[in-house]
Amino acid sequence: MSLVRKFIVSLLRLKEIFVVDYEFKIRDRALHLWVRPYKSGCLCPQCERRCTILHVCASPRMWRDMPVCGWSVFFCYHPKEIFCPTHGRIQERIPWAEPYARITYRFEYALLVYGQLMTQKATARLLHISASTLSDLLHQSITRLRDGHRIRGLTSIGMDEISYCKGHKYATIVYDLDRSCVVWVGQGKGRDTIDLFFQESLSPYQRDQILWAACDMSEAYIGAIQEHCRNATLVLDRFHIVKAINAALDEVRKEQWREASAQERKILKGLRWLLFKHSSTRSKNDSRILHALQRGNRRIYRAWLLKDEFEHFWDFKTQWAAERFLKRWTTAALRTRLEPMRKLANTVRKYSTQIISFVESRLTNAVAEGLNRIIKIVKNRASGFRTLDAFTDMIFLTVGDVDIPAQIPAEFRAL
Ligand SMILES: [Zn+2]
């Protein structure tokens, strides 16, 4: 072997592969490497037995490899059809790529790792392919590597909705809260979507194995979990409850703002974010403003007081104390003449068992919220997704239950 060919083999770290010839295509900025997989004979892709050659493909096939110094690199080879005593007529094993793939394992690995780290546009540019080819390749690759994967050992689940496109297109995401990853993504946020998850992705045995479930106060989620998971304790998610209380409080504030005169509005100005603040992050000045509010606007102050009191709920250690607290809180809320607060109190009363189960379980969707943050970053990076498929691909690639790049054969996992 000439020195140059030896150099190329070492540089590209090609094991088991021989470079027969190379060719620089100046106009295409491409390096074509004519390669041969084995010293002698061809191997069956299924049993690795050395087999007899039946015929050699007339036209060469090309596989795209990682670009080097601005050159796109291609492997070229005439694959052979062989005869295996066990598996019959079959195409020989190609050590650098999946059967019938157009890219090498190494390229595929780069595609997946870059896809986790950066925008598809940037990935496409680094790998010398167009953005549309890239999304096709990603989809094929992720589908293949996740193929046959089953959900395993699921005991705590979380459910949440997320919008993936402008115009209110929603997807439901199911999380494994123990392993903090996404196990399922489905179109829509209604009951039928969730039923689909329980029926198609889990066996009856697996459904019975679920002991904890966290979700927000949506009828669809609660109903589905109660129906499908007999052994699960449902915990309404802390973040969503806090969010609902804040929303009710904001409703009261807006009402008062609409009715207020110019003079009164002076007191209400800049209240919005202050009202949402947790007591631990309140400054002295904040307390002063809230004090002034007590005299300035009783209604907002009362709503805020209810919200502030509810913070204590999360500290209870015993169920009976939490229950007593919740009863008092809802009664107090219902006594006010603040419609949003009364509405909320009724919902809280309705789901009080599920809210109180937090005390024992301490289960929250915090893990899910963390994952959601990553998903939102991915979404914003891509400035939204037109199809759910593309969105699902990216979710599974970044926070899925399978480490997708790790599915590529180890010797090709280098960047
Ligand atoms: Zn065979």
C-alpha cells in the first residue's frame, strides 16, 4: 500500500476497511475513496460466515462520510451479492453502514450528536448537506434506532401538554418521572390521545405497575389515569396548582383594574409580578407596597392573601393536617365575593384527595417541567415545527428514553 493510502486509512480511522484508490473531485469539493471491506471473501450480514460471490453490482454505490477540511468524503464500492448456506441469496455485510443506507455509521453518529446540540441549519452546514435532506436522514435514523423499543419499568408517570406550532397545535407528552425522560408523544391533548397511549404502548400488566401519576387539573388526564391505572395514586401537580391560583389572582387584579378610576389605578400600577412573588423572594419594599394595597384595594388584597396562605400547604407533613388546612382554605375562598377565587376553590374541593396525596408522595412534575424547558429550547431553536413527526424526533433525540447516538456501533462513535 502506498504511503498516501496508509495515511488516509490512519487519518480516517478505518478498521477492517482497505482503501484501494482515491480521487479528488475538485469541482464538487469531494474526495472519493474506493474501498474494499475485507481481505478475501465476503461475509453474510446475519451469520458473518464467509460466502461465495454470486455477482458483483455493476454500478458502484456511494456512502457519505464525515467531511474533512472542507472536502465532502464518499466511500465508493461495488457491493457483492453472495450465497449463504443458511440465509440464501443476500447482499454482503458492509462494515461501515447499515444495509441499503446512503451514509456511513460515522456520519450518522455526527448527525445525531450535532442534532442534539445545535440547530438543524447549523448541522446541515457542518455536514455539507441540505436542511431537507438532513431532516429526512434524522427521521430515518431515529425511527430505525428506536424501532422495536418497548417502554420498560414504568412506575411513576407525568403527563403534560405542549404546543409545537403556531396556531395552537398541541401534543401530549408522557414522562417517566423516575428516570426523567420522555417515553411517549402523541398528537392532541384530549382524552382519545391519552387513551391511545395506555392502550397501544402499555400492556395490562404494565398499566397495573404504575403506582404514581402526576398531571394538571385537566379532566381528560385525570379521567384517563383513573380509568387505566388501577393501582396509581394520582397527584395533582404542584406547579400547575400554583399556576392556577396565580391565574385566578390575576383575574381579580384585571377586574379591579378595569373598574378603577385614574386615581385608583396609581395604586394598582406595577402590581402584576409582585403579586405572584413567593414569600421567600419578597423584599421589604414589596411588603410596603402590599401593605398599602390592604388599604387601597381590599379585593385584590384578599385574593392575594388567599394565594399567600396556600404556600403553607406544601409544608404539611401529615395528611390530616393538610386536609384540615385545605378545608379551611376553600371555605375562606368561597366566602369571598371574588368570582375567580370561588371558581378555583370549587375545583380544589373537587380534586382535594388528589391534591392532598402530594403530602405523602412529594411527587411533582418538577422533572417534567425541567424536561419541558429543554423541549422548549429545542422548539425555539427550530422556530417551531411544522409537523409533529419532526417535533417528536427532536424530543426523542434530546430527552427520550433511549440514548440514540449510543446505538451506533462503538468504533464509529468519534467526532
Ligand atoms: Zn448467513
